[in-house]
Amino acid sequence: MPIILNPISPVAFTVFGLPIRWYALAYIAAFVIGYFLFRAFARRRDSGLNMSRHELDDLFSWIILGVIIGGRLGYVLFYNLPFFLAHPLEIFAVWHGGMSFHGGLIGVVAATFLFTRSWTRGLRVLDLISVAAPIGLFFGRIANFINMEIMGRPTDSRIGVFFNGVSDVPRHASPLYEAATEGLLLFIIMLCLYRYTKLRRSPGALCGAMAMFYAVFRIICEQFRAPDAQIGFLTSWGLTMGTLLSSIMFLGGAGLFYFAIKNSKK
């Protein structure tokens, strides 16, 4: 017997008639918690950053822009380019949904290096972001579930979810799987690597590790997640865009991790 749920309104509450959506609250919570976690890490003597409060605030402004611009452009390019070519103004309608984690990642990397203008310092910043970022992923996936977005493939298992009046069949609650793995579990792993290993002394090592762990968790979750309707499977054997991008991300993370460890031994 599947889990039967009533649909949850995407609007959390209204302020003077203005709807405040769960998705917006998820982003706000992610940025606020991520900011304070990053600031706590950056203040440690062994962080190698020595950034002032003003620099931290400026850096975070760049990161927020990188997430939003990169995430949106990533979705446009990777997931629905024909539609946006036909309706270019929809690119700016972020309230209609459509953000790509992989695009957001590229945006954050670009914003970080543009701000720091230093390879080593940029990698140190990305290492600390890698420890804090999974919390943002957790909130984002919870918002996806509330919005009934990126739901999973049909299933007859007891953990299948059926939304009254919305679902055609019970489906895997894949956003919750991703919240648990790419969010909570990844955060615990990254925090342990940061606190109990020497990886933080090798610029880029934590960032590379995060990329690899995320890629593995995402590829696993993609086996339960329904492919985007406008794309479907990329191959006859079930390759999805998320799996493809995550595989590339794993290879990039592995390369970065290898060079970070190699350079630290010099």
C-alpha cells in the first residue's frame, strides 16, 4: 500500500498579498545557514583565507549570483534549450521553476575565481563551500518534494507516494532520497573529512571529494527519479541527463582530488 498524501501548496504564506513560496524559503535558508557555516570555517586559523567581514560579505554576494545565474543557465542549456530558444523571455522567469545543480556549480566556481583572482585562494574558498553546500541541497530537495517536482519513477513498493488528485500512479519520492543522500549524508561526510582528516591542508581536495561523493549519490538517485519529460532517456539503456552530467562531475572531481593531494606532497 503506497503512502497517500494530499498535495502541499507551493505557497507557504502571503505578505500583503504577495505569495511567499517554499522554494524561495528554501533558497533563503540555504544561503543564510551556508553563510554562517562558511564564516565559521573561514575564521579558523588553518583555513588559509584570512578574510575580513567585508570580504566575506562581498564573496557571498558573488556566490549567490553564481548559484542563481549558473543554475538557471544550466537548466536552459542542459535540460530545455529548444523551449527557451522559442521563448527567450522565459529564461528570466525563474519563479516558474527550472534550476540545474550542475549549472549552479559551474556558476559558483566561476564566481569564486573571478572574486579571488587566485588559483590557490579560490580552491580554499571552494573547499569550505563544499562543506557547507550540502545543507542548501537538502532544503532545495525538500522544496522540490513540496512542489511535486522531479518526482520518481512509478513503483508498487510500500514507500511509493501517491498525491491525491495529482499522481497518476504511486511514485518514488526521489526528492526525499536526494535530500537524505546529497543533503544530510553528504554534509556529515564532508564535515567529518574537514574536521578529522588533513584534506583541508590540500587546496582543492575537499572540493574534489565533494564532487565525487555528490556524483555517486546523484547517479544512485537517478535510478529512482523519472527523467525530465522534455528530454526522456538519452539512450536505449536508460541514461539520463543527470547521470551524464554527474559522471563528468565525478571525473572532474577525481582529477582535482588527485592533483590536490599530489601538490600537497611537494
